[in-house]
Amino acid sequence: MKKFLVSYILIFLLGLTSFAQKPALAGDAFAHTYSIVAKDAKTGEMAVGVQSHWFSVGPLVAWGKSGIGVIATQSFVNPSFGPEGLMLLEEGNNAEEVVETLINNDEGRDFRQLAVLASSGENAAYTGKNCVEAASHITGDNFSVQANMMLNDNVVPAMAAAFKENSNLPLAERVVKVLEAAQNAGGDIRGRQSAALIVVGKDKVEASWKDKKIDLRVDDHKNPVQELARLLKTARAYEYMNKGDLAMEAGDVNKALEAYGTAESMVPNNLEMKFWKAVALANSENFEEAKLIFNRIFEQDENWRTMLKRLPKAGLLNVNEEELKSLIKQEPIKID
């Protein structure tokens, strides 16, 4: 009985020793994924793009700060790598020093994957020896691509090639091409679920809400990269809507109509874009053309008719009562 008890105690103590040697990963998100951190050499913008078979991967993996840099932390994610890494960059550490500091102070380093890119474009990456294969990274001029738990070893090289081959595109669109290339090469062995894209500027900003130029997330979707591309196109269309609004404020109706028209051509089924284009037409006294557009909008959704009635009081529609009545009811306008 004593021998059995001693043996049991020895086994128990060995078990404790073995457990103590394992990294404390309890609670760490299991976000195996592929990602890119990159800089546009022309504009100075920096971006992170990511896709994973994990719910809402963006907030875990993608980190960035204008004028400082961008970071992707993945595999068994250590979320502290994001804010701490950006702080280290802001303090003047280079990308390699940031990676070394974060990894060397982490007991779970063998399970981590990390990429850091500074505003200079200089970058560094790390792939722990226990990351699930296929796992690797490639760093190059102004970019780093990394992945783990991929279907094959072709994913990361395909991402690097896609970044180099699409240098003619804006950074955000270029990053989407990289994510598409990863998926086409095999992608995550488990499939697809979520994706995210952030873009920050080359210069520091004081207002935190101005930090991210683009911040898009697809938290749960059967084809997240495709949905991310759609959202990016929509975001670009709304950039033209904003340009149209600014042109209207400046009294340049033709420029506003051009911007609104571009936005509408990019997202042709968006009623709001059609609506504000028609408002701009009405404000420039192109009533008949405005009425045709309003009529098509009202046929699809009556709420826009109510919306139109409210605009004069808000100072957004410069028409008199007779003109407003005609726009709402599609009656002929009598102009003296």
C-alpha cells in the first residue's frame, strides 16, 4: 500500500511539473488564420487584412495606429501584442525589436504568430514552432504575410506574390487581392468564417476617431473575403457621396452630381445614393430629372417620401412649398 501511495505521489508530482512547463494558454482565442500587414510606399498608408475560420477575427488579430504602424497577432492569439506592440513602436523601437520584446516575454511563444510593420515600412515576423502546419511567414519590402493551419504550403507564397503583382491598386484593394490569393491557394484547412480589414494613415492624428481610414469587419459569413470586397466597394462609393456633399456645400452642383453619379454607379441598388443625387438635382433646379428619380425611389419605399418632406426645414432642400409638393406628388411645377 505504501509503495502504491509513493508511486501515486510521484506520478502526481511529475504531472504538475509537466503542466508547469506548458505555456498558460487557457482563455487564449484559437484564431488560426492568414493575414497581411503592409504599407503603400506611395501614400504611406498601412493596413492589416485577415481571414479565419473563427468568429469575429478582426478585433483579435488586426491592430493599427496612424503614423505608428500595424500589427497582426494570431494562432493562439495574445491580444496584448496589439496595444503593447504599437506602444513600443511609438517609443522608437523598430519592428524587429518589438517582435523580440513581445515574444521573449511570453510563455506561450511557441504557439504564437506575430507580424509587426512600422510606419517606415520596416517589418518583422515570428512563427512559433508549435503553430499548426502549414504555418510560415514571408517578409518583403513594405509587407509581411503569415498563416497557420493552412491546407498546404502554397498559401503564404501565393499571398506574397499577390501583393507584389497588384502594386497598381490602392492599398485596401491590394490587401483584398492578397486574401483572395490565399483562399484560392487552399486557405484555412477548416474553411472560412470571418475577415477584417483596417487601414491607417501615414501621419499621427490627435482625434482617435480619425485614426482608421478604413475599418471593415465580416464577423460570420460563408464567404467572408468576398463579402469584405463588397463592403470595401461600398465604402469607396460612400467616399464619393461625401465628396458630393462637400461639393454641394461649396455650391459646385456639377461636381456634386459627378461624385454622386460615380457612387451610384458603384452601388446601383442603393436607394440612399439615388435619393441624395435627386436632392442635388432639385437644389440646382433640375426638377424634372429629380422627380423621375424620386418617383422610382418612392415606388420601392414610401419612407423616402416622408424624408423628402422633412428636408426643407433642415435646410437640406432649397425649394418653395409648390415645388416641394410637386416633387412629393409628381405634379407639374409651375414656374413664373
